[in-house]
Amino acid sequence: MTALTDLTVVDASTLFAGPLAATILGDYGADVLKIEHPAKGDPARGHGPAKDGVPLWWTMLGRNKRTITLNLGDARGAAIARKLLADADVLIENFRPGTLERWGLGPATLHAINPRLVIARVTTYGQFGPYASRPGFGTLAEAMSGFAAITGEPDGPPTLPPFGLADGISALTCAQAIMTALYHRDVHGQPGQVIDLAIVEPMLTVLGMQAMVYDQLGIVQTRTGNRSVNNAPRNTYRTADGRWVAVSTSAQAVAERVMRLVGRPELIDEPWFATGAGRAAHADVLDEAVGAYIKAHDLAAVAAAFEAAQAAVAPVYDIADVFADPQFQARDSVTTAHDPVLGPVRMPAPLYRMSATPGRIRWTGRERGADTDEVLTGLGYPQHELDALRSEGVL
């Protein structure tokens, strides 16, 4: 038995927040049914690198999902979807607002059929507001949330992340929101409900106190590179052997240990050193002290000295370093799954470890529509009807 045994999730979303939320639920045992357009499939199948014709993004994003093809925009496809959702627990979708309603699959229709259904609607701007109908992606949320404006060097341009940061954060948020709605339904005996998740809004949350600081003090945060506006020293520094390390001193005691380690204990006695904000205002002095020490030692010596001093340091890794690191190896953080074409493949393990019901990767992303006939015959559709629907582009 898994943590989410008997939970049925229908994933009708694409690229990337909704599908990743469904993947997270599938990792912990939910029966995830992925709906793809018969001709187009999920765009993740053509996104990023492939090996031997196998799309690597989909291999990971599609793991633990059964796949069916269904044209929801066709009235016959929508009718099949309504039958499929009659006994489901969760629907995840990311079509533009109003699309499901136009297809006869809006929340009012679905809740009339299945009052227990939790419907998670994931869009860039949400289901209402002046921008609701605009096309959008996580990149736009990274821009409009204020993230890009504070990312990068002070004299450089706003910087976007080289990966789907907003989508990833929204996927985590979506999975948590779904579990909150299920708790409300199952523990308190209430009906299902609609989750309106605007990708831009979780970004506002992870940016911390920025909104409150502006509201209360009128301060607009600017780009500070790798420095923090809240404490110092906090930066990346280069070692004698050309490696980079990151140092963080969010705790006062750690900041004091670092100054003693680098041979500048007199700075601890400065009045401004007593607060994170004070240290941040004197980051030039602190960076010079820490940078000079690290520049004079190789990575191994820096790591050993910081560990002995109980100060916080970490090497700046690329993915090859992650694979080789003993901490990640011990925890199997990048685990091995089996793909029927690629054989053993490495990918991030399920997000968190549970002592009684751990997550696991049962299979990698499957071929488009691999489970269509099995799922729909289970709903009572005879094979000859499925063959006819497939020939007409519905399946």
C-alpha cells in the first residue's frame, strides 16, 4: 500500500507546472491518467534533448502515469472525459480560462456529475482579472513577480533562470493545494472544490518580505548579484585551485565564526556587525576578508577549515559534481529507474522520504496513448467503438 493508494488523478495539463504536480502525486502512489491530444501529444515529448528517439523530459515528467489519447475539443471526446471524471478524485488542467467550459467540461458540469472532484486549474495569471485570458508561461511569471528585477549583477540586466523555476514552484504549490482540498473533502466530509492557481502568485510568496518592505517602507529591492540585502558575508568566492564556493552567514554566531576563521576577528567588535542588516551594509569589507582567505587556499582546505570551525560553506556544483558527491549518493537523491528503451536512467528521486509509505518510480514516461484501450474498455467502451473513434481522430 502506498500513501495515495486509490487516489485517481486525471492530468489534462501540459508544460510544466500541472504535469509536474501530477508526477509528484504519482510518485506516492496515485493512479495518474495522463490525457494527451491524439495528434499533438504533450509538448514535453518534443521539449529538450532526446536519446535514441526517447524524449528525456517526458521520460521523467511522464513517470508513474498511465497515458491515454483523447481530443477534448471534440464533443465525443468530451463525453468520454465526463465519464472518466465521474469517478476520479482530481482533475489538473491548464487551458486558458473558459476553454473547459466551452467544451462542456467546466466545474459546474463536472461537479454535477461528481461532487467529490477536486479541480486544479493552473494558469499564468489565474481564472479572473484583466490578464486572465492572456497566453503565458512561467517565464512571464518570473518577470512579473519581481524575481527577474532583483536577479543579476547591479549593473547588469534583469536575469531569468535557465530552467522552469516558476513552473517548478507552482507544481509544488499545486500538489500541496490538491492535498489540502482532499483533506477538506475526506476529513471534514465536504464536496470537492476548484483550485485557482496563478503561477505568478507562488513566486510572490517565495520572494519573501519584498512586498511588505515596499508596503511599509517604500523600498524597492534592487539587484545585488550574489549578495543578500539581509546579511553578509553571503557570496560566492573562488579558491586557489579555481573552484567556487558559496558562503552563508544568516545566523550571527556563524558570521562570527567565519570572521575568526579568516583572521579578521576585530570586525566582530564593530557596532554594525551585530545585525544582519548592518553586515549587509558593509558587505564590501566582509567580502574582501572572506575572499582573500578563500583565494589563498584550495577547495579541500577551505571545506575542511569551515567544517572544523562549524561555519557554513558549500562548493558550487554542476550536475556532474552532484552525481559524484557522497551525500547525494548516500541518499540516492538522483536515483535509477528503468526505461524500456534506454535501460537504466538517472533522474531526481521522489521529493521527500516517508518512513512508512515511501515514494517510488514504478515506470518512466510511457508511449503516447499506451493505456487508452485498457482505460476506456474499463469504462465500458467496446473495442470496435474505440477503433472507430481512433480512425476519426477522437482517440
